[in-house]
Amino acid sequence: MPQDSVEDLLRPLTRQVLGTLVRRYGQFEACEDAVQEALLDASVQWPERGVPANPLGWLITVASRRLTDQWRSESARRRREVTVFTLELPGGPGGPDGAALGAAEPGEERAADTDDTLTLLFLCCHPVLPPAAQVALTLRAVGGLTTAEIARAFLVPEATMAQRISRAKQRIKADGARFGLPPQPERPEHSERLAAVLHVLYLIFNEGYTTSSGDDLHRAELTAEAIRLTRAVHRLLPDDGEVSGLLALMLLTDARRAARSRPDGTLVPLADQDRGRWDAAAISEGSALISAALARAPIGPYQVQAAIAAVHDEAARAQDTDWAQILALYEVLERLTPGPVVTLNRAVAIGMVRGPRAGLEVLSGLDGDHRLAGNHRVEVVRAHLLEMAGDHAAARDSYQRAARLTTSTPEQRYLQARAARLPRLAREPGQAPASPPA
Amino acid sequence: MKYMLLIYNNPASYEAWAEDQRTALFNEVDALMKELRETGELVGGEALADPSTTKTVRVRDGIPAITDGPFAEVKEQFAGYITVDCESVERAAEIAARWPDARYFAMEVRAIMHTTSVEL
């Protein structure tokens, strides 16, 4: 068997093996080392001797052995501590399936419990970690990406990313036993912890999706990774409306990827996109998911956002968009999660349904909001509404202000181009800007 | 978000310091760099050579002109930078405030442009 196909086989198994070990033995860092050693064994042995009948079971058994070897080589005191700790976990060496540790032959181990991906996600997205660390650890431990790949995706040096991951692991280690199993689904903290996991998956998706084409393809892979992981969570929790909602939101948003920027990286706003280039299969999958979730699960913010994305995606032309429905959905979203960004989006919808002046009125309610101070998005929305209202000079001014406030290069180019299409603000004689240097 | 923290100081002023004062300052910088490396926030940074080594390049009508300087006697000069990747501009400002030059001269916090964009 060629080496690279062994690696293709190993990669998706990594998180399952790690998940199983972490669930059983609790010690994240030690488990990760053991898994790395088992993967190394596999990459050496499998090309020579062939792939075992049950590759996952083989890896779990070998990694478990590596872990016990590691523990045996440590001091007796240390070993006693480990035993005490792991005994507290169901499924640990003293637990129901603890006999597997060091006893089973490679290949005898049963396939990993499906809960393990979730265990690992809950661990990586623990609330004691800052979001950047949650994201990095999730991609490393659950996604199986290398540190170098994650560093490239986030445009930081590999040493910086390695440090972020290692610090997150230390934090988990220091937090000790509190990182055992995720809370049971019926416990209230389960939904809080799940919300943290979904937020991290959403961040990973956005990090990839908001990237423009060209040099940033490594970042775009993050989108596929986020969808893959969210699908895994959806398989484990098929009845959770917010998990379905997030998966639908990702599919319905990613469906527009090919149309949202030109080959040179310039942005194409939703209204001007070539809808023939939207991914029809992703749209129908996302729409089916969100319709089913809305019919049976309690409503939540990801579901509402997915429903809004579905309304956009289902319009054959921009002018066919059902803005009244989008406005109604934003009103629901504002009740669920009030905040200035939702209000901003509602202002756009109001502008489309009741006219730009009504939208601008909603926007003026945000003027004193410190949470949006210096945020270019307010100016972007204001500029669009002013342009719709025919106030071209003021719109141009707003586009230029937005272009100065954004830290995104493609957005800045887009906003400057929009401004340039509009006539200049009328100026009194003598107030004309100084001519550029010769 | 990535921010560049621009360091401004006056080399002549530091030259007048006693050796142990300068050493204390360098140690402070080393400790802060170590801390930022450990938090995974440090992206990079460089110190610039003395302003007296500066060259200015201008191209007019396609002809480059390279001159020494400027040696303007300004109090605060651009001396180097560090780049950090952190949660917020408040955190970037907090790091800048701990850089010793902030106490004697000034630090500037500038957001770095990126290539991501939201749906417009």
C-alpha cells in the first residue's frame, strides 16, 4: 500500500482514536502523545504488512498500550495519582470496558463510541479557554490538521500557533478532573457547552468563508473543515435544532462562494451575484435541513439565520427576494438575541420593504451605540440606503467613511469603487480639496 | 485581529542613561516578549538601526535619487515595531502600555489590514 494512501486513511481516524482515549483515560496531553506514536507505528507497519481488518480498533489498542507504557515508566506516586483520577471516569481502567487496556490484541478492539467526537469537542471548546485557543485546539485535536496548516490558515508563524495550542493543553491539564466527560444531555450545562462548541465551529467557518480567493486558499479549507465537523455533531445530535440550524446556515452560505468574488478577489454583493453559479445541491440540502428543524425543534438564533439565508438562496433573481419574510425573521432574531448588529441587518430589511428613509430612521437609533462606535458596517448600510434614496452626494461621503474604517482590503476596494461611481459632494467655492501634488 | 505596535523613542535620550538603567529596560522588554510568546499573541517584530543610518529614496521622472538622512532633530523617532494577534484593540493597547518606551516616549497601535470580508 503506498505511503500517501495510508496517510489518507489515518487522518480521519485520528480524532476518533484520540476521542476514545480521552474519554477513557481523561489526560488530554498524554493521550495525544500516545495517539501520535500509534499513528507513527501504523505508518511504518501498514505499508509493509497490510492494513489490519479493523484499522480503528488497531490504533485504539496500540495507542492505549503506548499510554500504559508511558504511565508504567513514571514514578509510583505519579501512577497512583493517575489511577485515582482515571478510576473516577466511567470507562477508565476500572470501568466497564477497562479490561481492554493493555489486554486486547490489535484488531480486537471494537470501533470507537460515537460520543467520542463530542467529548473531544467539549474538551477543546471549554469555556476556560479564550476563543482563539478553542479554535486552534479544535482544528488540531478534532480536525486533525497539523500545527503548520493551522498557522498558515490564520496567517501567523508556526511557533505562535504551536504556543497557542500548547498553552491551551496546559490549561486543560491544570484544570484536571473538571475536564472529564461532557455533561449529560439532560443537564443544563450541556446546552451551554454545546453552544460554545457551535460558536467555535461558526468562527472556523467564518474565518474561511470571509476570505477572498487567490492566495488565501489555505483559509478557504477552514470552511470545508467547519462543515465536516458540524456534520459530525449533527450525526450525533440529529434532533438538536440549533445544530441543524448551524449546519444549514453553513451550507446555504457556502453555496454562494463561487459567485461572491471575482477571480481578482474583488467582492460581488449579494444583489449582483450570478445566481447560476450558486451550488444548487448545497441549497437544497440546507433548505431541507432548516425546514425540518423549524418544524420540530425549539427556535434558536442559528435556525433563524439559516432561514434568512434560505430565503435569499431561493430567490431566482435579486428582485424576487421575499424581503417581507426576511424582515419578519430579523424581528424574531432581534427578540432572541437583541444587539446592534441584528438591528443593523433589520435596518437593511426595513429599507427594502418600506423604503430607504424608513431604514435610515432605524439606523439613526444606533448612532449613540458605543458597541458600534468606529464600526464600518453602520456606514456601509447607511451608504447603501442613501444611494437607494437617491442622495448620491451623502452616499458617496458614507462609502468613503466606511472605506476608511474597514480593516479589510477587499472591502476597502469595493467601498472606494462604490464611492467613485457617485457624484462628488457639492462644495462651496474655496472649500475644494487641495489638488494632488504634481 | 492583528495589530502593529509602533515604537517611538529618542536614541539620544537613552544614550544618556546609566548602564544598569539601560539593562533594566532591556530586561523589561525581554520579559514582555517572552510573555507574549507564551500567550501565543506575538507574531513578530523588528528593531530599527539608528536613524543616522537612514537613506531616503525618491524617483522623479524615472530617475532614482538616494540621499542620506533625514537627520531631522525630532524628539521621537520610529524605532521599531512588534506585531501581535490578539482579541481586541483594548488588549493591544494594554500590551503597548507595558512596553517601556510608552512611559518615556509613545507607542502607536495600528490595526493591520486583512483580506477577509463579510457578506455585503
